[in-house]
Amino acid sequence: MYCPKCNADVETTVREVLETYPVKGESITVKALVRFCNVCGEDLWDEELDEQNLLRAYAEYRRIHGLLQPEEIRAIREKYQLSQVAFARVLGLGDKSVTRYENGSIADLAQNNLIALARHPSVFKELLEQSRSKISPDDYQTANLALDGLRCRVVKGGTVVFSDSDTTSMEFDTTKTR
């Protein structure tokens, strides 16, 4: 890698150091990976490491403020088997919003809370019904099938006696005893 101080290509070492990044008007300190020149000891700009460090700072900001992490948003969306655009439309967000959040951008608190509420199948079902005209019939059917798969059913003698869409998919046969 080229070192401007040494004016030459040099061997480098990556070390972990504390660095502070501005995130939404706050200073967020994280353990950052920084590349250093082995000859003069200067830190060198490394685009890939800098991007990773910024994502760490964003993740720390989300952690501090109780916001969803990108992988949590992705998991909620995938639970309903929808594309990013279809999920955004169901929630009433812009078409690119979910893509940005899953790629590391930080959602505002209201958008974060809306996505968090979508974890609950009954809430998502209501949003799905309200936004039915904004998504394709195939997406609507896919989401409904996913919702059906999330229902908890209590089965007695082969008949469903209880069904709740706000729990994970489980079936209990009450004819069996311990």
C-alpha cells in the first residue's frame, strides 16, 4: 500500500484502535480497524476498513438507542416472505427504505417502531389488508400463506380448538397425556 509520508509502497499492519464517528449528531466511539505504515507508523486511509468501521458505529448507535439492526429488519421481512419493495409498501414506507435499512442505514424512530411492530403477525396482517392494493396479488398471497404458517393451533381430536396468529408456529394435540 502507498504511504504518502514515506512516498513509497510499504508493508502495512491493521490494528484495532478506538475511534469516534459522528452519527446523527452524536459522537459514537467504536473499536475500529485501522491500517498503519510499518515504516513510519502513520495511519493510512483504507476505504474498505473505513466502511466497516462506519457500519460498526451505526450498529453501536442503533444498540444505544434500541433500534433494530439490519439483520433484524431482514428477518422480520423474510418471515413474511416478501421482497424489500413489497414489505416497504405494506408498511407504507418508500420503495427503497427497507433496502437502505437492511444495508445499514439508520431508520428514524417512527420507521423503526413500525418495522418492530410488524414482528407481530396480527399487526402485520392488519397492515397487509390495508395496503392490499399497493402490492401484487402474488405478494399478497405469499404473505398470507406465510402468516398462516405462523399461527399457533391447539388441536383436540383432529379439530383446531384454538388458533392465535401472534405466536410461533406450533400445534398441540390435547388428546395425548403425559
